[in-house]
Amino acid sequence: MSLSAPFITRPIGTALLMAALFLGGLACLPLLPVSALPDITYPAMQVRSFMPGASADVMQATVTAPLERQLGLIPGLTQMTAVSGGGASVITLQFSLATRLDIAEQDVQAAINQAATLLPPDLPEPPVYTKINPADAPVMTLALTSPTLTRMALTEVAERELLPRLAEVPGMGHVQISGAQRPAIRVAADPRKLASQGLSMEALRLAIAGINSNAPKGMLQGNMRAYGVDATDQIVSAKVYRASVIAFRNNAAVRLGDVARVWRGPEDPARAAWLNRTPAVLLTLYREPGANVIRVAARTSASLARLRPLLPAGVRLTIASDRTVAIRAAIRQLGFELAAAVGLVGLVLLLFLRRPLVALIPALSVPISLAATLGFLYLAGYGIDTLSVMAMTIATGFVVDDAIVMIENITRLAEGGLAPRAAALQGARQIGFTIVSLTVSLVAVLIPLLFMQDVIGRMFREFAMTLAATILISALVSLSLVPMLCARLSAAPAASGAEPRATAFWLAAYDRALRWVFAHQRPVLAAAVAMTLAAPLLGLVARHRLFPVQDTGTLIGVTEAAPDISFTSMAALQDRLAARLLADRHVRRLTSFIGVDGDNPSLSQGRLLIDLAPRGRRPGAARVMAELRQAAAGLPGLTLRLHPLQALTVDTLVTPGLYQLRVSGGDRAALDRYVARLTGALARLPQLADPADFLPAAGRFRRLAVDRASAARLGISPALVDNVLYDMFGERIAATIFTRASQYRVILTADTDGAGLGAVYLPSAAGQGGAVPLAAVASEATVRGKLALMRVNQEPATVISFNVGAGHALSEAMAAIRRTVAAMPPPPGVTWAFTGGAAAMTRIGASEISLVLAAIIVMYIVLGSLYESFLHPVTILSTLPSAAIGALVALWLAGEPLGIMGVIGIVLLIGIVKKNAIMMVDFALVAEREAGMSPQAAIHRAAKLRLRPILMTSLAALFAALPLALAEGSGAELRRPLGIAIVGGLIVSQALTLFTTPVIYLAVDRLGRRRARRRGFWQGAAG
């Protein structure tokens, strides 16, 4: 029975079927979304709370801890990381992949509501949550600048004009404002003037709260009419506040302006952002989990075009960073590589088949298969991204395999004198089972990729499905269109009869080599066994990593200064650093910000986003980072740490380095001491670069020791002490002004003229003038304390971030860390573990061997079922060790550590290289069964007959992978290891398996016959 016969006899139907596949796939192309990577919903959320003036200890105890207790009860939660800084609490929740975010969202809101009764009553706003992965790269960064307007005015423009409209963009997850200074009424009280009027800071705060109100007032109901009731209770200007009466002394009014400076100023003056060196308000746009980044960016750009005319005169809205530029460049580069692969495969076909018309037949399978794959992507809900296009590029070498095998067999029969139709029917019948074997075994090797775990497994599932779909479609084309066209065209060369000289020369040389190999089978078998043992050993000793570091054209910078630095000094240092970085010709623009918010846990830290020049006009990111580090090194008082923004990440925490080591548990003091020692030891390792504690160094605090007995005699409670200190130094919110468009705060502080705590007076009926100095009831001392605190799963923790040292791999860095920790074990109760990408590296490293073994086992099962034999699959699988050795050696020569892309390349090689043995074994079995040939004669003849298709298919696969191996441009780091592994594996396996496969075939045949004679169990190869 011939699978191809119906297609050969019905040419019009076959042609129309192929046209439908081609046109239907092309019609789906404009409907496919474009993105950097498959849209995988990363199950992570973030809960943020802010309370200005609170220390890290207070934030952790009063805000973070109550939230943690409730959030920790949510089902499906795998990790909870909480960072408490000065006035800010950020809790990052990571859920299992099986958790639906919409369900988790309801649970998070319920947990926040449950914790509300335990949160401080003066918390300005309830905690808010966002459905974003904080380590995800932003879609865009916008900068709002003006030569005339202040940051406060720009903040009003951003919140009034931009935020509501940007939030409406479909797929927009969160818009984060950096450097915003919301307008407020600021009141800076003079403690001396207050004391002279017999007033305290607490009395002043209560008075400020009382002179401003906007409460319901009801209705007046009469017999004929009803009237609404209103009053001038709301104050909206600093002038009116200044003139407001807060008390009467000696029958004279004491106005707020008599005891305090009152002006319109920023709610939080300790925040600032810049575009290059220009003051700005930054808006960082994050997509919703699962949303397509290209579509979100396109919709945002369209929205910005409508928004710009609405902005006040002199306000400029600039796209400071656009992630989609690099994504589009990467997709364009992949398209070029795909076209190059198609062209190279076409050259291989023309070289071997020698006639353009005949070479065109298998070449047609490429566009039809790739176009039909686009239809599959649309139906499966996938899109055009790095992995799907990479799969189609690799598949270019696969899709012609079946067609080459089919047309080569038909061409060989036609060259022997058969008519085209008869040659097509007979050749298709002979080779049909081989094509089915090639296709099924090649798809089967992809099955383990479908069962990869974690986010990485979900990501590469699209790669495997795309590749499998393309291979299956190509098999259909090879069994239908190719034999049908061969039946309509004369496949014989013009000078029929004789082989070309080059072909005859290679066949003769291969024949002589085979005869020598058959005469020296034992050494060849020994070499095959040695390769089988060497392959896993090479895999174990190879340097490993998770993903290559990608050059996306954007760098993330984290700055750190002395922990006790003031805002003014930090702003000056950040500006001087920006000037140095912008002097580098490879820096196109940068944005930076300082101040405590969801990203910076303390004032001593700052952030930068550096946009580099296009790839063609600069060196690689590593060299640019070295230049920028050198430029920053000459700036005393500020440390800069850099790493490239990664499109592919599994982290949930943005740290100064790409990789993280978490140390947690035990006593906080012991933990901090150990982390300091460990960080110092790691800094001396050449395998690591820039190791740093995520949390800032300890800062200085003025600690008060309240004499409770003395305070009680004076009628002063510790709560009163806290309230007065908060009133004076905490940027406390005393009142809220409600307007039709927004709400503004009244911020109370004290103007101590440098007197510090010496200017603090506490209200007391026992004191002279109704107040006593703070020193009467408390002593003060300078101590060092944490500016930020971290907890992981409600245990004290910190994260040491690091990059990989130049010339080293992640596996070497992790091994060096393990040795260092073993040499200086943590104190009792303290544990350590890699997190983020380093943890994923550990998990993937443990599963790499099982992934390859699973692919081999699946292949063995499929081949054993197809051949109804336990032994012949061994012959076919004997080609794998040489391919693995070639891949590993090629990666080593190219300086590429073995990562997930290299492992996938080795898995694909399992499917590619076994076709050589399948074509030999198939023909040898037929020769033994139908022609009665001896095993050696059969495999000798099969090897010679199959040499041309083996060379054609191997070269086609090699040339299809070559553009990936030589890839340059955006995202090339991700796909280059895959191409290198395939090219290296094919070269080595092709050079060796042409000779080892026939010898192993004979050894397996002898083994089968010997066991059959001894036990009568095996079915011999002859059937």
C-alpha cells in the first residue's frame, strides 16, 4: 500500500490542497501578535503600602507583618518577599504556575481587607496591589519635562492628563511614577514660637486638622422648598491657611502664620528624577501579565499621539525607553536569518540534484510548510516571537529532509530508466515507511520538551509545538506534492546514465573506506563505545549556565552612597554621575531617580535606565558596561553597579546583579553579621563580579531612652513622645484638601534651625509654661540601624546579588559560592539558597540529563515499535554520542557555556542525526528480506545507495542552523548557542556515523542471531 498513490493520481486536488495550506497560512500572518517571547502569565503580584516618616522597623512591625500574616494564608503562594524601608513596604507574592491570577487577585484583596483592622489608623492610604512581575522589563518609560514648570506642576499634569488615559490602554498593567512631587500645603512650625504661645506640636496638628473640613452637611427641608447646606469649611490655599486662627492667647488671635511658615510645596521633597540631566517626572509602563508587549506599545504610542496636543505649552513628553525597538529589531534579524536558511537549503538542493526544475520540487516544501505553520500558530493562540521564529528557522532544514529522501529515491529510479509516473509510484511506495519513521521519530524526540517544568518549560512548549507542527506538515507535503510533481516531470538528468564525476569519486572513496571499516570492525566498535562513554562525561565537565546574557540595548544601573547621605547630596552625586555616563559616545540617553518608593528601599540608593546606541554603532554591552564602570569609578562617594536589561528572566526581584543568593532565618543581628562576612568573601572570588547586599548598609539613628517613671510624673506617655516626634520630623499628614479633580495633603513638620531633638518640647501640665523639654524625660544616643529590612516567607532575610565574572560561567560562579559557604558555614538557624535565575539554573541543571535521557527513551520506544525489534533501535541510536560530542566541543570552541538552548540543540540533534541510520537500516532490512542478501552485503549496499540523501539532508539541516550559529544583532545571544550546537553536532556525527553505523548494524545483527540460536527468543533482522 502506498500513502502517496492517491495524491499522484489526483494532481489537481493535490495542487489545490497545497495552495490552500499556503494561502491560508499567509492569511494568518497579519493576525499573529508579535512579541519578544511567548506570552506566559507569570503568577506574581505586588502589594505596596506607604507611611511617610516611619522607619524600617516601624514599617515592618506595624504594616508589613500584619499584611504578611494574612497574605501568607493564600493558597498557591510559593514565596513571599517583603522589603520594609523608610516609609514604604513592598510585598512581592509569587504563586505556583497552576494558580489563576484572577482567583489570586481576589484572595489578595480579601487578605488586605482582613489585615486592615491591624494596620496603623494614620496610614495615609490602604495598601494597593498590582498584577505585575516587578522584575519584568517595562514596556516603555516616558519622561515629562519642561523648561518653565516645576516638578510639582509636571506631577499634576501627569496625574491629571496622562495617568487616567494610559491606564485605559488595553493590556496596561501598571503605570509607576518616579520622581513625582505631588503638590501640598507645607507647614514648618517654629517650636520656640509655639512654646511662647503655650502650644505644642500635637496641639498644632489637631488645630490644623480642625480648621479644614469637607464633610456632609445635610439638607434643609421646608414646606415649599428644600435647600442644600454648604459652608466655607474647606481651605485650598496656603494664604488662607496662613491667616487661619489656631488659638487665642490673652484675648488675641494666634494665627498659623505667627508660629509657622506655610507655603505650597511638594508633598515629598525627597524624590527626584531626571531625563539625562533635565529634571523630569518619569512614567514607567508595565504590561498586564499575559498581555502582548508589542500591542501594548502600539496602543500606547497611538494614545500618546492624542495626548500630546492636550499638554500645557512648554511641556514635552518624551519616550525615554522603548523595549519594543529591540524586540522588533530581533524579529527583523530572525526574519533575515530565516530567509538565509531557506536560501542555503535551496543551494544544497541545486548542488546535489543538479537541475533547477528538479531542485524546485523539494524546495517548494519549505514555503508551504512554513506558511501552513503560521496557520497553526494562529489556531494554537501562539504568535511571532523569538522562539517560534527560531523553531521555523531550524525547521527549514527539517522540512526538506522528507522531500529530499522522496525525490532522491524517485530520481534514482528514473535515472535507472523508469518512466516518471512509474518511478514516482514505485519510489514513493519504497520510501513511504522511511518518511513516516523519520517524521514520527523526529516529533517524538520533542515530547520531553513539552514536559519541561516551571516557567521555562511553558516558554519552550511553544518552540516544541511549532517545530513539531512544521515537521508534520512537511511530511504531508513530501508524501503528496513531491511525488505528484515528480510524476509530471522528467527526473532524469540530461546526460542520463552516468553519475557526475564528483559523485562517482565520492562514492568510490566511500566504498573503499567502508571495505576497510568492515575489515577492522573491532577498533571501530571500540571507538563507538568510547564516544558513548565520553559524551556524558563531557556534559558533566562542561561549563553551565541558564540563559546567555542578552544585549537588549538597555542597561539597569543601581547606585549606592553612604547610608547617612542627605537628599541634596544624593541628588548632586546622581547628577554628576549622569554627566559622566552621558559623556560616553555609546550612551544615547538615560533616566534616573532617587527617593524611597517601591524600587528604592532607602534614600542612599538610586536607579538608572541607560539606553544605548544601536548595535551597529557600538560594541557589545559588556564592553560598554566596562567603560561606564570606569567612568563612575572616579566619582567618590557613589558606587555604580550595572547589568543588561534581560528580555528573558525568571526573577521577581530587581537587584544590582543578575543573579541572587538568599540568606535567611535566625537572629537578625547574627544574620547581618554573617551576610557582611560572606559578601566580603564573595567579593574576592574571580568567578563573581559586583557581589552586593540588596539592602543598604546600616545608617545612623538617634535612639531615645524614655525614663518612664519621670515621664509618668509629668503626665507624659510614650505615645505622646512618639506623636510629637512624628509631628516634628515625620512629614506627617495633618489634613487633606479635597478638590473636584484631586486631593492634596497638608504636611506638618518643624523648623528646628539645626537644633534637632534639642528643640523638642512635650506638653505637660506639670511643666513650666505647659511644656517640658524632651531631655527631661529621655536620653539620646547615636546608634547604627538598618535602613531597610527584608523578610522571605516571614523570616528575616537578605539577598546578595552578583554577576558572573569575565571569562567564567554561571556554574563556576555557583560552585565558587558553594565552596565559600562551606568554608564559612552560617550560624545556627540561618540558611541559604539560590533564587531567581540561579535557582532555575539549579533546577534545570538537575533535569538536563533526564531531559536528554527522556528523549533517547522516547526515541527507542518509537523506533522499536516501528521496526518491531528490540535491537535495531540500538543501531539507530548509536549515532547520538558523536552528535553530542560535536555539539559540546563546538560550544566549547565558541566560548559558549552549556545552557538550556544548548541542551535543546542536543535534543534536536537526537532527532536529526538518527535519520542517517534510519535510511541505512531501512534499505538493509529490505535487501535482506526481499533480495536474500547477507547482512554485510545489505548494509554495504544500503550505505552506498543512501550516501547522497544522507549528505543532502545533513547539509540542509546544517545550513539551516548556520544563520543562527553566526547570528548577530539584537537577541543573537539567545539563539546563537542553539545554532552552534546543531552545526557542531552535525559535522562530527556526519563524519563518524557514516562508518560506525554499518559496523554497529552488523554487531547488533550478530548479537540477535546468537541469542536467537541460544534461546529462540529474538526475531532476527531478516524477519
